[in-house]
Amino acid sequence: MPEHHDIIIIGAGTAGLAAANKLHRDCILLESEDRPGGLMRSKVINGYTFDWAGHIFFTSIPRIQAWVQSLLPDNLIDHQRESWIFSKGVYTRYPFQANTYGLPVDVVKECLMGLIEAHQTPRQAPPAHFLDWILHTYGKGIARHFMVPYNEKIWGRDLRTMSYTWLEGRVPRPGLSEFIDGALAEGRRDMGPNARFQYPRTGGMQSLADALARPVSSTIRLNTPVTRIDPVAHTLQTGTGEVFSYTELIVTAPLPALAGMTDSMPDDLRREAESLAFLPVICVNVGIRRPEITEKHWIYYPEPEFLFHRIFVQGNASPTVCPPGSFSFTAEITVSESKRVDPSRSGDRTVNDAIAAGLISRNDGIECVDTITIPYGYVVPTDDMTARVDRIRQYYESFGIHLAGRFAEWKYYNMDHALDAGWTLADTLSGRR
């Protein structure tokens, strides 16, 4: 007989751990990796602590802020964000659309004139796509000098194939007066939802994963990948040969992978799930034998000569993530149909590009270069994504299979959203008891 549990959770990442913490029913978590945490994991190399991509914690959800504070009561550092853009050979503050001070005068003028034109042009209908939204919101100058090249670099596709609805609340939309202020002098640091953020003092983001896992450690089964789900029989099989039955199933695995392991799924729905667009991400972690290479927390690179689109300066997140007298950063590189990247060569290219950008010098001692490839890095918000995901979700819900987290819900979630998604689902399921 299969081992039965009231609730089984696939994935001990952010959403899965959150749900397990808040459930008051019999449950187990099945995790394919050798430790919990998902994208919250950290690794230590030669005394440097690196996260799986650059992570910070910020939220506008009061209960999530209080929860994380209680999980790490003496292990959070508060930061005032230092976020910058490197383009035209100079640094300007983030966001670009409110901080053009320091750029060539003709670039500033073009951005200003484009913004004025956009503000004065009446809109007869909602934007048709992401590119239309950029032009309507910011004008041709800001589009040309930052918004279009940066987003094409990340997404690796024509912006006319993408939705813009995911941007709500994420991208600052300054008015004309704020643009002028940021063109005449160095602009504000406090614009945008992550103007203030927190980061663990010790242990990297793994410390938050460990704090979430600790109360439910007896329910986590590591190195246990799920390979097959029978939604009709309410059973699943694992790569270790075990068979489980469940009353309800919580899945935090990516939808394309979930569809591939689901028995009896209609062929058309399976194709919809397996063809959802996403981007793998290569993270190159670099340790430098020199302290304080920059005061910045992260830097955006819109120009194509740099392989990476963003650098997270891990060494400024906490003084404990580097050995004394050293520093570190993580470069993020997306991979797409139009941007093929060989992970084995991305380390050397990243170091050379960081030297070309002036972030480090050839005299700096490189103590480590480590590469992490994240197969599912970003959900790509295509124009038909929402309708497709709704159909897939309805299918799974009809069998008592619930989706939670960034890649199971197929949404552009931050860490706090994933925590809240797991908590909310746990509340819903507990209320059905």
C-alpha cells in the first residue's frame, strides 16, 4: 500500500516551506535537492558565501515582514539601497527614468523631449504590448537609451511579444518634475519598492531557508524527486522508488516540469504547459582579494558589450559573506534563443567584462570564480500567458492539486510574494478541515 498523507508538498523552496510552516494538518515535503531552500540556498566557496542569484528581502506585506523578522530576530541588516546604472561610460542612479544627471547633454535632452511628447500625446486605447507601454509611459528617448536595450538584453525577444501588466508596482513612473530634478542634479535614492531592504548578517539567504525548515524538518524528505503524478488516483511516485497517496497535493515545481510528470493530462493542455516561456539564468560568483571595490549594492548594464545585465554586489550585503580584506559580487546572465551562453566560458568573460566596465582591475587578485546555472530563472510574461496558466490551474485544482510559488503559479514573484502564496494556500486548506 502507498504511504498516505493528508497533504503532500512537492518542493521545499520558499513557497513550499511557507505552506508547511502554516499548515495544521498531516503533511510531508518531497525535495529533489540535498537541502531545503530552493532559490534561497547559499553556498560557501573558499570562505565566500554566495546565494543562488542575488537575493534581498523587502516587502509591503505586514504579516510577511513580521514573520521574517521573527524567523531571523538578530540576523537582519537594514540597508538604504545603492542601486546604479552603468551606461555611456558613466554611473547614474536607478531608476534611469528619474536620474539622467551625468549622462551626455544630448542624451538628457532626447530623454526629456521624449517624455514631454509622451505626456502630451493622448492615449486612445490601452498599450498593445510591452514596447508600446514603454513608449507611451516614458517616450522615445528613455526607451532608446535604457528601457528597450536593457529589457531586450534580459528577455532576449521582441518586446512586442510581451505583456506589460506584470510591471504594476515594480517599475517607478516619475512625473515630468521628478525627471527634471534628476536631470539637473543627482536624484533620489528612495524611489521604488526596494528602496530599503534587509539581508541576513550571517549565513546568506540560506539562513532564512534554514529558519523556515527548522520547525518542519521532520516532514522534509531530501533527495526525493517526484517523477510521476496520477491525479485521478491521487498517487505519486518518486525517483527513489517510493509511492505515496494523498488527499491534497501542493506543487511548487515549474509548470512545464509538472506537466511532464502528470498522467492523463489532455494533450493540448500539456502542450500549453510545456511551451510556456521562461529564461534560464547563469550566475557567475566572483571573489576578489581587495576590500570595498564599490559602495553600490547592485548595478544594471543595458549595453550589449557586457555579457551580464546586472551585478549584485554580495560583499555589500553583509560584512560576513567575504573573508577579511576581500570582496565579492554575482553577475547575472540570462540565456535565450537569441543569446546562447556557454556556462563554462561565462566566468572568464564576466571577469573581463567587469574589468572593461571599471568595476575591478587587472591587478585585483581573483580568489574564486564559480558558476551556477538556474534552469528556471525568469517567467517570461508573454501576451497569452495569463489565459494559458488559468486553464492549467483549473485542470489541476479539479483534482485537488494546488499550485504555489513563482514557477508553479507562473508569476513574476519576489521572495515575499512566494512566502505569502504558501501561507495563503495553507490558510485555505486548513480552513477546509
